[in-house]
Amino acid sequence: MALQSTRKSALVDQVIDQLRQQISDGEWGLGSRIPTESELAELLGVGRNTIREGVRALAHAGLLEIRQGAGTFVVGRSEVTAAVRRRIAASPASDAMEVRRGLEVEAARLAAHRRDDADITRLRILLAEREATHEVNDTEAFIAADIALHQAVAEASHNKLLAELYAELADSMRETVRAGIGDNLAEDPHVDHTRAVDAIIAGDPDLAATETAKYLRELIDD
């Protein structure tokens, strides 16, 4: 979405709406630094004070984080998911895992119904990356590949809210996953996701849900 010049009343509200739209549309991805105050002021045709108020409002809502000397970064996709992220961070890991299980099982079921050719290609690539990084004992790359695969399943459900909620859950659980693996990936029991992904690709919703629930039980038991 292209940013548009803003020259009507209630400028701050209009700035907030446009910045929020950039975030929700994915133009500014999670973790990315947004343009500076002066850059945004020029793009939107408003004063820097107006930009500053809009940015502060979105920071208060949990979508942006202002880091002195570094800039302003996207930390949430919407007010709803930002609130979910904060709630997850304050919850026991076991509670977060149970919520994750509910989301992932339903995501797998929906993905088996709705996946398209692009989803299938992406799932195959990410599954191969997950297996390859585990084989070479690259912990950080494995965690990234694992989270990317799960997110791809959520996105293959073509349910935007589910995908956003899962993204917030996965971001919050990254450190938990890292702690669970420990220093040596080779010593961590490998939980294979192949059967679940194959069921999604084959378009079998019940099997996809069953296989997803099965590997999640293995993770919880571990």
C-alpha cells in the first residue's frame, strides 16, 4: 500500500490509521524498522509532531517499540495480537503450549482443505529446510526453519486471524523452544513433521489434524 498525503482534520488519527495499515498489510514486517519521523512527515505531508503522536499511540497499543538511538520497530501486527503476545508472555509455558496445540491442529485441518499450489511448494521447501538444519545440528537455523514451517501451515489455512494469532504465539515461544532444545540439537529427540505435512498436501483434513496432534503430544511429553 502506498502512503498517501494527509491534509484533513484529525491528522493524528489519520496518521495512526495509515501506519496501522502499513503494519497489518505486511508492508512493514514484524521486527522491521519503520521510516524515521522526518521521512514519514514528508511522505504523509504532516508535521513531525503529528507523526510523533501517531507513533507513540501505536507504541502504547503494542504495535511499535521506540528504541532510543536505534529507531522505531514493529513488534505487533494489530492491537489484538499485541495483547495476545503480552498475555502469552505472562503465562506459563504449559498454558501457551496447550493454546498452540489447539491452533495448530485446526490450522492443519483447514490447510488440508484450502492449500493451493503455492502453499504446497512452500511447505515442501520449508519441511526440507527443517530436516536439513537438524541433520547438520544447526540449532538457530533449525529453530527458524521449524517456526517458518509451522507459520506456513497456519497461512495455508487462509484464515488471516488464525495466522496472525499463531505468529504472535510462535514469536513469544521462540525462547521457550530454544531452551527446550538446549546446547546440542543432536541430543534432542527429533520430532518428525513429514506425515502431517504430507497429509496437508494430500488434502486429507482428518489425517492432517491427527498427525499434527500426534507430534505435538511428543513435544509436550518431552
